Amino acid sequence: MQKTFKIGSYIIGNTRPLCFMAGTCVIESEAHYLNAAKKLKEIIRRTHHPFILKASFDKANRTSVSAYRGPGLTKGLKILAKAKAQTGLPVVVDVHEPWQAEEAAQVADILQIPAFLCRQTDLVLACADTGRAVNVKKGQFLSPGAMEQVIKKIESRGNHKILLTERGSSFGYGDLVVDMRSLEIMKQFGYPVIFDATHSVQKPGALGSATGGNRQLAPVLAKAAVALGIAGVFFEAHPTPDTALSDGPNSLDYPLTTKMVKELCMLDSVVKKFKS
């Protein structure tokens, strides 16, 4: 049985209309983030599909020690609260340490566990204990079947608002591949499955002191994922990706975002047999 649950005013599930989780990779400044949030809302609102605003107050796994990480928890959550108030959108935000979960849950509708940390039991349980929905990104090193144990950790706290996200698997050094079978395997657990289109086209550490990527391939993989009937697509977008402070090579610009979401909604309507 495929589970659904409410996020903000939206019902999320593999059999429901496709939802989008999108935003800049990291909060670069308050003005920059608020402008990006409003622009993305304008683009996605045209599709009449659910939109959950994505944000990061700290990118704790940057390649280089000198790379920009974000404004930090306190300032970042203030910016997110302002974004929610101005856009009316629910928010998904990633947390890296157990102590961050409760505070982030005061603002975020979904707490996201980064792929590298998906097996960190204390972090998983801390997020589950907040009662917020928990989006777990499948580790690049983990099989889709192994996500069942992550699910059991969250369920053990009485939390059944779980999302599972595919974001590619390590393929040798500095590259990722997406095994589309993993989406179908994770769907069998019954929880909403999300496809992370832009992180799946990363090339980790390929630029030496930064991660590379190929944003033009993100829509290609997203179409393949949506064709399987999933709950949503996660992606990072930026007004000028080449100047982004994090994940620029795989972030989408607004024209590419507009084209991709339109095509994905059309495909989703065919797969799920409803009018887009």
C-alpha cells in the first residue's frame, strides 16, 4: 500500500500529483534567497503542482575547508522563517547533527538527512523525535534495499512521515550513476520516493577543491524517474549557476527550470492518468 501524508496544504505520495522540492544549494544572503524563493514559486505555480522550498543553512560536507558553508543555524533559520512567511510555502531543510534537529523543526516542515549521514542512528532518531516529516537521502554507498533499516529507525519513534530520496551511487572516483531500479525498490516500502535530479549529475571532487557536474543531464534523468511514478523531484536552482557559492555546475538556471518542470508535469499526468 502506498502511503500519503500532508505537508503544509499538500498531500504527498507516489500516486499523487508530482511535487517539487527546489531552491538554491545554500543560503547565500537573505535578499538572494528570498528573491530566488519567490522566482521559483512563480515558475512552479504555473504547473499547479505542489512546491516545497528547499534550503541549507550550513553545507557541512563541502570539498574544501575554505568553501562557503552558509549563514549558520541561527541566522539561516531566521531567513527561512521569513521566506515561509513571504511565500506561504512549506520548507525542507537539511540537518547534520542531532542537536540541530529540534531547533530546525521549529521552522522546517521536513527535516532532511544528507546522504553521507543516512546511517547515523542518533541523527535519524533525533529527526524522527521532532514529529516532523523526515526525508532521508540514500547514501551513495548504500543499496536501495538497505534503506529498510533506516525506515525502521524512524518508525521505532512512532514517526511514519518518511520520504526516501535517490541521488545517485558512487561510480569509481569522481562520478555518480543512477540505477533507476532503486526507485522501484524503494517504492515497495510504501513511502513517498523523491528523485534528486541535480545531485545525481554531480561529479564529486572533480574540480579539485570543488565538486563538478553537468546540469544539462538533470532533466534527462528526472524524466526517467518520473516515468516510474514517484512522489516528487528535488533540484537546486540558481539565477546565475556559474556564480553560485555552492553546487553551481549542477544547479539549474531559471529557463532550464521552467522547461523541466513543465515537461515533468506533462509526463506525470500520463503516468498517473490525471489531468495536469
